[in-house]
Amino acid sequence: MAQPKVEKLITAIDIGSWKVSALIAGRTDTGELAILGTGQRESRGVRRGFIADMERTELAVRETVEQAERVAGTNIEDVWVSFSGGSLVSDVVTVERDMGGYRIEQADVDDLLTTGQQGIDPDGRIVLHAQPTCFTINGKVPVKKPLGMHADLLGVDIHVVLADGAPLANLDLCVRGAYLNVNSIVAAPIATGLACLSEEERDLGVALVEMGAGVTNVSLYAGGMLVGLHSIPIGAADITDDIASAFGIRRSQAERVKCFYGSAMQNPRDFREMIEIAPPHGDVAMPGQAAGPNAEGGKITRAALVGVICERLNQIMSEVNGALSGMGFNSTGRQVVLTGGGAEMKGIADYAQGALGRAVRIGRPRGLSALPEAHSGPAFTTLAGLALYGASNPVDLRTMAPAPQTVHRMGSPLWWQRMMRAMKANY
């Protein structure tokens, strides 16, 4: 059987506080999005989602993309890049236009979107996204395609995401310094939601909690769009630092201990299970050598490890709960989707469900074929979402050319012409 032909290459780069990962996908003639190559490197120049070291970040991006190119057997030039810094702000702008009961034409929609484009007030920030999400008829009835319908009032909800200009400029410079063209910088919560939330979940209302290494982003979806966003400058890397500090070990070993033995739920057996850890200046604990103030003879109980983890998780979930309440996510029965690298910890879903008092599931990337098993976990949801975002090529008002005229009232000749066209179309 012949292999599907790749019509377009899409490359995504997720620059996080812990890792820099890249993905090269190909959109086939069957409409499928297949993974061709992936790459990953440690991130050394990013803190809390912001670029802290330009040279090291640029090097990590270059090495990551080169690795993905070798696997895919191709060279790429254009990329989609994620931004997860804490300066993101989400808003919804509503614009309406009086139609007088006439049939909606493309010119009416264009005028409405142009008015919405002109009505966005960035307040000194950069407009990262400005996307029409839902049209309304007569102020009440939501419709996806208003063309051809009659209406007294035509409206549109425009989802706007704003960000500080300097962090975006630094991110753009790092990627271009690796000899790559930036198609667009995408807000991480939008990409993540695209990869792990169903259309029905986004429509009914769901909270997305992305636990990254340095930042935990809490976003709220309702009516099919992102309606609230809050960033918490704490993440999974803080848990690693807590373990390293509590037991006097290196960060690299603290990360391994967290991944292999860590859990968000306490178990009675944890008080009997011993974990061997190394002292801060060696890879193997020497007999009788203490590995920290809370370690004895190079060993700790798993209960002590879980206690350190849960102490930080309590703080993170308390902040998440406050963010959800502040965004009005108080209705019972609503679901929370937990994703990001921190969501890979054992027992985290059960822990979050008890801490938040809501149903919680782990969000993993979907919608891509041939995704490697190593990249199929919640830590790579944003990366997969970037590829899906690039493939969907969504409408963005920032790319619209300004119209020479804005909304205007029709004179009697135009009114007569439109009535005649409506009669011919309907009868």
C-alpha cells in the first residue's frame, strides 16, 4: 500500500523552563497529521517561562531542531513557537452591528470583524491572538456561520490574548538566532487546550491546569473559547528543589528520585520503604555518610520524600483553587484537566481531585499519528498542540488588512439592491 504523500511540513518548538522540545509533523493528502521527527534538549536559559540567558537558549533551540531534522530526514525553516510566561492576559471583546432584518453577506461579516479589530485596546501590550470565536444573531443565538441568515443584530465574540512585548521579543530573537523563521508565537494554554481538550469540553466549560517546570498556567474554557487565564510562578521544578534542599542532594539526583519514587499520595508502606540517595558530592552514598539533615546513612524513607512533595503540592493546589474561584469556576460537576510535566507524577490526579473538590483527569496529546511513546505523555501536550495549531491555520484579525470604511448605515439605493438580491435568492 502506498504511503500518504506529505503536502506540508509543520514544525513546533516548545521552549520551557526545564526542556526545549521540537516536533516536525507532515500533513498528508488524506488530511492526517503524522509525526516525522522529534528532538529534545535540557533548557538552561529559561526561568519561569522567560528567557534569562539568550545564548544558552539559542544553542538549545538549535540543537533540538537539528536532532528533529536528523530523525525526520529533512531541513526546516519555519516554526511555530510557544510562550508560557506569566505576562499572558486573556479577554473577550464583543462587537455588534445593526442589520435591520436583512440577509447577512460576506461584506457585513468583514465590516464587523474590522470594527472588532479596531476596538481592541492592547493597553501597552502586544496582541498575541485576536480570533473570532462565536457569532451571534439578535444578541442571543450563537451561530458558527452567519452567512445567508437574516438578522436584526449581528455580533461576534473576539478572543484576545495580550502579552508584554519585551519577553516576546527576546523569545523571537532566540529562535531567529538559530536560523529559523517564526511563523507565530502561540500562547501555551491555547496550544495545550487544542491538544488535550475535546470540542464538547471547551463548549460545556472546563478548567485546564498545566503544571510546567517553572510556571503553572490555569485557564478556563467556556462556550468553546478561552475566557480566563491566570499564571502561578510555581511549578514542578520547585518540588525538585525542595527535595534537593531537604535531603542535601544534587538537583539532577533529586529529579531522578522524584520521578522514580515520588508520589502525590501517601501509603502506609512508605514508612517502611527505604530509598538510597547519594551525598551532594558523589554519585554513590558511602556507608555511614549522611546525605542531608533529613537523611540517615545515605537512605531516606519514601514517606519522608512524599511528605516534601505534598507540602509543595499543597501550596500549588491552593493557588490553583484561588485562581479558579477568581475566574468564577465554582459550579459543581465541572471538570479539571491536569497536564504538563508535573502531571506525570504518580497519584497526582487523585491528589488534585481531593484538593480541588472537582473531577480531575490527566490530559495527554491526541490528534497526531505516529507520535513516539516518549512524547505521548502530558509533558508534551503543548508541543503537540502547537503542531495542531499550525495545521489548522486559524483566522486571526491581526493579519486582516484594514478596510477603507468601517460600519456604516445603508442608503435607500443600497437598501433596495439588497432587498432585490434577497428576493431572488429566496424565491
